[in-house]
Amino acid sequence: MGAQRDKEGDMRLQGCVSIIATVVFLTGCPGMSKRDNERFQAVVAKNVSVGMPFVTAIEHLVRAGFSCDDRVAAPAVSCTRDRMSLLPYACIQRVNLMTDAERKIVLEVNPRPLGCAGL
């Protein structure tokens, strides 16, 4: 009788796993939809713009949760932000800034496409 219960429990677990896998498969990779990209573009536009002081741009992005690698004296700076989910996936949001040679003014703001990965 105990073996029968274990078998029934295993079958229920397999059924639940199958349902979850099907839902995840049918919904695609969460976090990479057109709407998600539009929201990310809006966050970037709200925080940085061409012509703004470079230091101010970095401060705004850091306040918005980004990590910026501005250690190198090059005019290109990359900022990233990790977005975790309750589902088994995570996304990386990235924006590249191009500054003038003195690194005082932002000349270009280039949000990159979202990159997401799941388990």
C-alpha cells in the first residue's frame, strides 16, 4: 500500500512539473518582450540624456540600480543592472555611454537589448 502511494505521489509531481514546463515553454523567455524593452528604454531615457554632464549621468544610473564600469579612462562606459525573477530566469539590462575625450559630457546613450537566461 505504501508503494502505491509513492507511485501516485511521483505521478502527481511529474504532472506538476510537466504543466510548469509547458507554461514556461509557451510563454517564451520572460523579460525579453517588446514591452519589457520599451520599459527599459524609458528608464534609460528618464535617467540619462545626450549633453548631460557625465558625472550626473553616472549618479542617476547608479541611483536607478545600475553598476557602471568607469575605471578605464576611455570615453566608452558600460552600465549594467541585473533583474531577478520569481521564475527561474534573470535578465541583464545594459546601457553604453559615449563621452567626450575629457569625459565631461555624454555624447551618446545606447541602451542594449535585454539579455535573459533561464535555468
